[in-house]
Amino acid sequence: MARKSKYSFSGTGLSKEDKAVAKKLFNDYRKNYNIDSLSDLQLLEELVYRESRQDSLKKQIAEFEAGNTKSKPRGIETDLDENLQQIIILKDKLGLFEDKSKESPYEYLEELEEKFKKHREQNAGDYSCPCPFCKKMIFFMFKVKNYKAKKHPFYKGKFLTNEYLWKLYKEGRLTAKDLAEVFQTSIDYIKWLDKNLYKD
């Protein structure tokens, strides 16, 4: 496994307040997109600088629109558009638009699995429910928040059977062959249940 780069975000050209916001954004990008090569990290720092500048330009326009400044800074819309173009270019170079056509199916599935793993960790409650027998919490690999756990109708302990069908069998309304067909087992299994599980 490659060692993680110790690249340190500098935030050159940003105010103290903007630098703190940009650093958090930088770290979020780095974590979520696994950006780690030196050249990509340098591009990423340029990207968050540009995004911080974009916010600053928008705030200047908002101040003018709100009547807090007498005149709109000259050429600010052009600056905004040109800066946005640079943001798009940088995001494209860093692969942040997630063009799946460039990935192999295996890489795509690996990335999906990693996203699912993070989602399960961050939303554990959606994947958990109490066992209907012992009441201990069970963690599933799929969402269960819209499902209700209940006793399985075709098992008694760990053995495949059904109480109502067994009752019909004992009353003579079903044969051992009928039960074997329903349970997809042999007739010997039905005899084994009779002898070892029900013992009647």
C-alpha cells in the first residue's frame, strides 16, 4: 500500500477566515476522492483557492445587490465567469466529475463498495434491528429500517419445518411425501423430524 503524502495545505493568498474554510474543503476533497500524489495535491490547493475566490466574488455582488455598496466592482461578472472556467478545468484534471467510462468495471465496483461501506458506517441504525428471539442487535449488509423482523414460519430452531403443515401431516391430511415436496427434502428427512424433533 502506498504511503500517504504528508502534503501540507498552505492557503497562500487567502485571509485567515477563508484559509480555515478552504483547508477544510481541501481535506474533504482529499479524503472523498483519495487524492494523494504531489501534483494532484498542488492542483487541489489551486482548486480550493479558486472556489474560495468564487465565493468572495459572489459576496461582493450580493453586497451591491443589497445596497450595501454604491457601485458594482468593474468587470466582476467577467472575473466570476473566468474563475468558474478555471474551477471546471481543475476539477476535470483531478477527475472529480467521476467519468465512469474511464474506469474498468472492477474499479467501478471497488469504488461503489467503498462508498457503501462508508454509508453503512455512517448510518449504522438503518442496517440494524433486534433479533426477535434473543433481542440482541444484529447488523445487516443491507438497509432494514423499513423491514420488521419476525419469526421465520418455516423453521423450528435450525430445522426446516412448519407447525401448521406438521399438524395437517399428523392428522393424516398430508403425507410424508407431500411434506417432502413442500420442503424440497427427502421422505427420510420427514421421518427424522418425526423421530428427533417432534417426538410424538
